[in-house]
Amino acid sequence: MALRYVPMSTDAARHLWQGGKDAYGNLPERQISDGDGVPCRHCLRNVAAGDAYLIFALRPFTSLQPYAETGPAFMHAEECPAYSESVRPPVLNASKDYLLRGYGSNERIIYGTGGVIPTEQLESRAEALLAMPDVASVHVRSAKNNCYQCRIESA
């Protein structure tokens, strides 16, 4: 099965770059990266040391419902290209494991699909989840802090 790694939308990123408010109605905070652990949710690469980035509340769902989690996220402060490659993005090589969860087309968690997966098994677990009839997408989150990284879909 071919996988597609889906970053936050360019429309959502552009909204923040142009001074828009985040999922909680706040303006993003601007910081300078130390080069460690600052994954951009748009290009899915780490923000390099010395580069500016934004911290904001991200809700990676189109609907407001009980499963629409919101949490902190980072993004380059200046425009960057959306991730569009078909291989695992650089930010998903930064940890030894990740939390993967399957979601239905209604953006609700499919119970029994969540689990912490070693990085080397990320693709095989995503493929297994996406092969389930009720799973439309898989969210990848930090296993340590539960921060949303990206979504995986069948290509």
C-alpha cells in the first residue's frame, strides 16, 4: 500500500503567517529555534537553529466534536513549502517511537487502533490500520507529549 503523509493545510499555514489567530483565538507566539525538537507541521522538517518559528494551537480536524483534539504545534515563521513527498518525512525520524491512531471518515477515533509504535514499524502499522474498513486516516503524534505531527492516508 502506498502512503501519503499529509501536513497541515497551506491555507491554515498561510492564515497564521499572515497574522491570523490559532484554534484558541490567540496570535501565534514567535520564537527562535535552538535546532532541536522544533518540527514544522507544514513542511514536516525541523526548524533549523537560529530560524524563527511560530507556536500555536492546532486542531487538525474540520469539525468541532468531542474527538477534535487541540494542542501545541510549531511552524516556520516564514513561508515554507508543504510536504508532498511519498517517503517518511524528516520529522518522523526524530524519535524512537510515535503514537498512531486510526480515525473514521467522521474524524472520530476508531477504538482499539491507538498505540505507541517503534519508528521502524511506522509504515507497516499505518498500512495495517488503513486496511481496516472503518479507518480513513491515521494520526501520528508524539509518544512523549501527544503533540500532533501529521496525518497518513492511503495514496
